[in-house]
Amino acid sequence: MIDANGFRANVGIILINTEGLVFWAKRIGQDAWQFPQGGLQVRENPEDGLFRELQEETGLQRKDVRILGRTRDWLRYRLPKPVRRDSQPLCVGQKQLWYLLQLQSTDDKIVLTCTNKPEFDGWQWTNYWYPLRYVISFKREVYRRALLELSPIWGTHLPDAGFH
């Protein structure tokens, strides 16, 4: 699902636990960390894509989380030319709707090997703002915008964890 401007429709997932920490995942075989995210399939609405990606990348199901909020608009980032794949139409980047989810289950429900091609081989809970420092540079502005927009929601749904 690449739009006329070359951006692939995608969902991003910020999963937060009851202590106010976010799920931070390590890309398989790399020293690169990110939030779960993934492209929408043809005729798939964003919420259905959210739950499909959540299950594929973390093993969590709809019953394991609660949606707290979503960004109002698509947030876009461009892929650096060396990272782009040859495709028709050409994909120059991602446009993402970001969801803030609260974990309703226990950590043992998180399983990174739910597909034949897992995307992550490690994960941790971390401070809400920590990913801004460590995400790959071309995604940093989208992360900043998503975290900022969703932070008021985060603060009203969790006990004071001292990160405000």
C-alpha cells in the first residue's frame, strides 16, 4: 500500500506497562532497537493492521492490551537511499499511525517467535523517552512527534511513575 507520494502505509506501536515503561525491541541479528511497527496489507484498516502486527511481532493478542490512544494524523519519515528497496511503485518512506497500548497481561505473554520470520530477538522495558536517544536517526523525528502527542494520554492512564 504505497501512496502516490511513495509512502507506505504503516502502524507504529508504543506498548506501555503498568509501571509506565515502554516495550523496546532489538532487531534480529542487529544492534538496532525500535518499537514494533509494520505495513498495512491491501484493504486492511489501521486497527486490524495494529493487532496483526502486534501478534506477529510480540505474540500479544487483542485481549492482552488496551488501546489508550492514536496519533491524529499520519506521521512520515523518508528512508535513506541505501536502505530503500527496489519496488514499483517506488517506496521512499513510511507514513504511520501510532497507537499507544497498555499491556493488560503479564510479560510471559510476550513471545518474539510467532512467525517464520521474527523481526526481533530481544526486548526490554524502558523509560518512555529513552527510545528518542537510541532509535535510528531517520526515524527519530517521527518517534519524537508520536511520543509527544501521546504523552498526555500516557500520563492520565498510569500511576505516577516519576517520568513526567
